[in-house]
Amino acid sequence: MRFLSILPAVLFVASLHAAPLAPIPLWPEGAPGALGEKDDDKPTLTAFLPAPEKATGAAIVICPGGGYGGLAPHEGAGYAEWLAENGIAGIVLKYRLGSKGYRHPAMLNDAARAVRLTRAKADEWKIDVKRVGIMGSSAGGHLASTLLTHFDAGKADATDPIERLSSRPDLGILCYAVISMGPNTHGGSKNNLLGNNPAPELVELLSNEKQVTKETPPCFIWHTWEDSAVKVENSLEFATALRKAGVPFDLHVYQKGGHGMGLGGRAGALHPWAADCLFWLKARGFAK
């Protein structure tokens, strides 16, 4: 019966067709700590806006996965199109990567700036500044969980008005996310983010299951038991930390499904996590 009840909410991948706006730089004058002037040194945002008749006024910044070494399109534009079809602005972040010479905190700086810039674009993009979330898969999920636990209120005296805005997301969606830099981490993501021999205190700081507080935003978390690349313990431990801190969450562990599946299901249909997530987003006032 439950399967039948979610069918109306399930869209087919082939129907997703929201057109993106042109990418915009996070910092028009150049990113702080940039190593050069190449495209890889210039983090950007690409907005996929919903049709006006569908728009809810909510937005979600999307951090694609790729082990901090690349950016998977199906976990970026693919998610953004799905969100836009459901009335939510999907804002894809192209963040700097370990494979291009960057290390923490460049990636966190990019994610924080992305949330601030999305809020700064609220009038232009018809977005409610109090309904801006963040979403990430795999290593992108680590980046999302890092901002969910390492945000700030903005700098009231900053000369750049964007930097005066809060970087705290209003909610988080974590898809088979790397959360920990400890024993349950994904080795490639850890090396790309922190280097080969990071200081113990840095490993602790970026093990985000240890950084949850009562101020951490509500989260939707999903993983699969079969995931052989990123252990399900990452999601379980983050959910446990949220529970201890009194932060609301939805946790879904599906038995079947490999790592990096994104929206994918069989025969072009979305995986059930998408309908479960939409149900939660409606409860949070992000979707209709």
C-alpha cells in the first residue's frame, strides 16, 4: 500500500527539464586563497529556478559528490532539475577541489559563501531568505554536513554586503554522505580534503558527527546498507548526534542500492528516497 501511495509524487527522470541560469562567480574579484586564474580556481553557483506557478520560495544549495576530487553532474544538475520541478530553486555549487591543489577550509568557504550569495539573490530569484537549505552526496554530503555544523551569523561590519549574511542553512539533505574523518571515513575524500598526514585536531574538527550542537539545522539523511564505498555508519552516527542534541531529523536506511546512485531507480523512475524527501520537505515548509 505504501508503494502505491507514493506513485503520484514520483517523477520520471526524463521529465526533468528546468533550464539553468548562467553560472555566477561566488567572488567576482576572485576567491580568497585562489591558487590561480583557471576555471578550477573560480567557484560558481548555477541556479535552476522553478516555473513561477510551481515556486514555493524555497531554495537548496547543492554540493555534488566526487571524493573532493571531482563533481558528479547527476548529483548536481540532476538534483537541481528535480527540485525545480517540485517548486524549489536548485542552486548548484561548483566548489574548489583537492585534486586541483585545494585543502580545507577552501571548500567550506565556498559552501558558506554559496548560502550567503543565495540569500543575497533572494529578490532576484524570488527566494525566502529563511528557507535556504543545503544538500550533498558522498563527499558533497561531507561538505554539506560541514556547513551544517560550522556555520556563522555573518560579519555585521563587512564591507562586502554578502558577507554580512548568515551562512547557516535552514535544513540539510545528506545523501550517502561522508560524515566522519575517523575510522569510518572514505579515504580518498579525506586525503583530498586534508592531505596525507592531517593533524589530529583537524581530523576531529572535520568529523562532523562530533560537531553537532542544538543549533545544527534539521536534516534528512539517507544511505543504503549495501553501500561499499561509504559506510552506513557515517549516517547512523550523525543521526545519533542529532538525536542527542535534540535536533529533528528523518533517517532512511534502504537495504538495496550502491554508492553514487543519485536519484536513480529502475526503468527511469526515481528511487523511493526522493518521495520520502519530498514528504519531509513539505513538512518543513519547503515544498507544496
